[in-house]
Amino acid sequence: MATNEELFARAQRVIPGGVNSPVRAFRAVGGTPRFIQRGQGAYIWDAEGQKYVDYIGSWGPMILGHGHPAVVDAVQKALLDGFSFGAPTEREIELAEAILALVPGCEMVRLVSSGTEAGMSALRLARGATGRAKFIKFEGCYHGHADPLLVKAGSGLATFGFPTSAGVPEDVVKHTLVLPYNDIPALEAAFAEHGRELACVMIEPIAGNMNFVRASLPFMTLLRELCTQHGAMLVFDEVMSGFRVALGGAHSLFQQWIPGFKADVFVFGKVIGGGMPLAAFGASKEVMSQLAPLGPVYQAGTLSGNPVATACGLATLKEIAKPGFYEALGARTTALVRGLEAVAKDVGVPLVGDSLGGMFGFFFEQELPQNYATVMATDKERFNRFFHGMLQRGVYLAPALYEAGFVSAAHTQADIDHTLEAARESLLALKN
Ligand SMILES: Cc1ncc(COP(=O)(O)O)c(C=O)c1O
């Protein structure tokens, strides 16, 4: 049996950094990544047979836990009928109908294979529909790795950002404005200067790529007003928050909190594929009619609406729509976060957390950070040592302080209790 270390060494010989997505390499926290052999329910097992309570859930999709019987059954049946046809199937309609039924205001969707593809296509659609090029994104929000979206904030008052990655020409990001999250004066200033040239504003309404940060209600209210005033589209990237923070995603929550609220374009992923490569973007019928073959905005995909992925997504959506699902998931996640706060208080370590539905975050801080800069100023050293303490005790948290965590319906109170006990020991060890 190969150890994690042996597998990592072998992987690094053939895959850059030994991983197929950078965060898996444990670079932020140090140490050897665990090579996962299998998952069941709330648990994963690594190559050495070590069992972990899984708080990543494949970075969000596994809301039912691993190997849910109804999902496995649906996938197995779909497989026998064929892997991919490159022609339409009935299940694509069913999945589109299921998504639209849960997200009022979104009238049509197109299915794609990854969140990156969905975010990139949503941006192209907003640009095509408005005939404008510029758009705003927020520091700390991730919308996939398409060139115009890989942009970091400039220094000082500069609103136009710089590429975060080599290989992205400055020319490609010259239409991307980057603002701090939850910053009302910055938003007002950007609209005052560029409002009429903006195709859209893209936002993670509940951000999960700078740990867990909610957009404040005054900020979201103003953002909606400014977009409407200036004819810019409000794009809700719900790849992470969709069907995760609530059955109708963050959009349904903001609709409860802000009377008359509605986003213009929606981006989904993760949960709608139940762990298979599947994502989607949507909008009103009028806006979606801009897409090929109806309109001039081109977008396509060989594996889009894949029959096995749609079966997996549909079976997942069916389970999460059952009465009481989010109440139970939310209660479990709250128990975890409040429990972590209580344990930390006992031990004498500052810790504050937040959660919605099955998504959570915690910080070694007194108060919840409101934007990327304050998240990144939290105690990284302490987080990293805590992460490894938890890992050693069989609890797999996200391996970076700027990532959110995920609880699934398979997590039991006993799993939460085990996690809190591990947290107590890990925090005590930090103090010594
Ligand atoms: C909010 C958000 N948008 C887009 C993406 C990109 O999705 P994918 O990794 O499927 O390309 C992610 C991935 O984590 C995400 O969290």
C-alpha cells in the first residue's frame, strides 16, 4: 500500500505540483496532501486507511454526503444508457426545469460542465446583451479562472486591476474593475465614474472564496439600485452558495431580506451536479435569447448537459427539496460553528464563526471580517497549526484560511461532537 507521501512524490513527477487544482497541494498550510481513496456519508479515507470527517465535500457539491444511495442508483442507471451523445436528452430539460423551479426570477438556463465555464459565459452574455465591455468584480470573490476574471485589486485608489496570473495579458483585464467587498463608498465612486459603461457587476452574494463573508444588506441594496439606474446587470455567482446556503440559494435569502430584490444573471455549479462535472448559467428569457443558436452570443460544449451528470444532479436536487432538509442541515452547521466558538472561549483563544445552511466559516478573531483584506489579516499561523491538529485527529478542514467549509446531510451530531473534541485538543495544543 502506497503512503500519501509516496503518492505525492509520484504525482509530482507527472502532474504539476502533484495536483489537478492548486489548493489540493496544501501549499497554504504546508505538509503532505492526503490522497483520497474513497468516501462514504460524512467520511473520507486516505491511501493509508486513515478516516476523516469531511468538511470540504469536494468544495461544496457533496451536500448529501458521499455515496448517497438514491444518487448512486440514478448514476448507475444513467451509465447503462450511455455516457454521452452530443445530442439533446430529456434529462437536460428535467434538470433545467428543476433548477428554475427553485430559483424564481431565473427563466432559462444553459447547462455547462464547470463553474469556470458558467462564469465566463455569464460575463460574455452580460457583455453581449448590454453591448458594453467594462464590469466590476470584488476582491476575494472567485468566479473561475477565465482570463478577464483573474484580476486582483490595484494599489491605493486604482480601480482597474492587474492580472493575478501570468499568461493573462493586461489588455484582457483592462475592462475589469476590482473593488473591495462590502465597501459602499468605493461602489458609489465606481458607478459615478463608469456606471454607463458597465455591462455588469459580478458578485458572490455569500462569499466562500475568502473564507465565509456575507454581503451586507445595505451594500447589496445599493448595488441593486446602482445596477438598475445605470443599466448594468447584476450577476449572482452562486456556484458555491446556490442550493447550499438555502434551497433557493443566496438569491432566495436576499429576496427575503430586501423587498423586491432580484438578480439579472445567475451562475450555478457544484450542488446542481451532485459531484459530477456540471454547472449552469441563467437569466430572463429575453436575456437568454441572446445566446446561440437564438442570438449573437456564442457558447457551446461537447459534454454540456452530460447524461450521467444530469442524472446525478437531478437525484441530488430531489433529495435536497424534501421538507425539512435545510432546517436539519442548518441546525447541524450552526451547532458546529457555535460549538467551535464555545470550545475556543473555554480554551481562551479568540474565534468567531458564521454559517448559512450547510456552508460555514470561522476566524481566529474577535469579529467577523467584512472583506478580503481583513480576512487575510487574520492569524494564518494559528489557522495552519489548528488545521494540522485537526487533520491528525481525523477532521479534514479546508487547507487554507481563505476557504469556506461545508457540512453535509450525512454529518451526525456524533460527528460534530467528535469534531469539537478534536478542536478542544488542537486549540489546547496551540496554547502550549
Ligand atoms: C463562486 C465560484 N464561482 C466559480 C467557481 C469555479 O468553478 P469550477 O471550479 O467548477 O470551475 C468556483 C469554484 O470554487 C466558485 O466557488
